[in-house]
Amino acid sequence: MNRMLMSLGTATLMAISIASASAKDKQSETFLKKAIEGNFAEVSMGELAQQNGQSDAVKSFGRMLSTDHAAANQKALNAAQALGMNSPGGPNAKQKADHDKMSKMTGAGFDKMFATHMVADHQTDIAEYKKASKSKDAAGEYASGQIDTLQKHLDTAKSLKSGN
């Protein structure tokens, strides 16, 4: 009887463990999907800033975004491959809509809206990346490695927003 209860207990623990691992895999996949879409979006927003920005600071920040997020995306795509997931091929619909809206702007109006958008976007990203960095898999490693860069982007965006 005791052996049967122990076996049942072991089987239950294994089932819980498998379900927990599956949920963590899903969280990692969801994070990486959003991260990859976000990187694609940041690269295109960076290119847009270089074209439509008025100030040299905004254009320079655009170059930084394009370069950093292209490199980050390669790492995110590698992490997704390590987890055996299919990766998105571009930004999501909201990100495309934000890009389209901003692509109609130029000059000082663009600079202001771009900086505001980048502050909000990077604040959200940092929170998501910090949460994902707790994962002990390829997604967590990727997230951990990107937080400093995202913080640098946030600081730059805040500086642009305040006019410094």
C-alpha cells in the first residue's frame, strides 16, 4: 500500500513538473515572439528616425536603435531556434500601425513623438525583459544580455524627450 501511494505521489509530482515546464516553455516562447517582433519594429523605427528626424541627436539615436536591435534580433532568433519555435518575420500589426502613423511626420513634430514613443516602448520592454531574464533557458539568457542596452536606449530617449 505504501509503495502504491509513493508511486502515485511520484507520478503526480512528475505530472506537475511536466506541466510547469510546459508553462515555462510557453512563457519563453511568448516572450521571444514579442522580443523578435519588437526588434524588427525598432530597426524600422530607427531607420525612420534617420529619414524623418530633424535633429542630429534623433538621427543618431535612430542609427543606434537600428544597429543594436538588428544585433539583438539575431540573438533572439538564435534563442528561438534553440527552443525549437517558429519565429515571426516582422513587427506585429500594432507596431506596423505605429510606424505608418509616424512615417507621415517629419521635423520637430516627428522628433517629439518619436522620443515619447521610445520612452514608453523601452520602459515596457525593460520590465518584460527583467521578468523573462529569470528563466533558466535560452530566452532567459537572451533577455539578461539585453537589459543594459535597453536601459541605454531608454536613457537616450528620455534625454531626447526632455530636449537635452
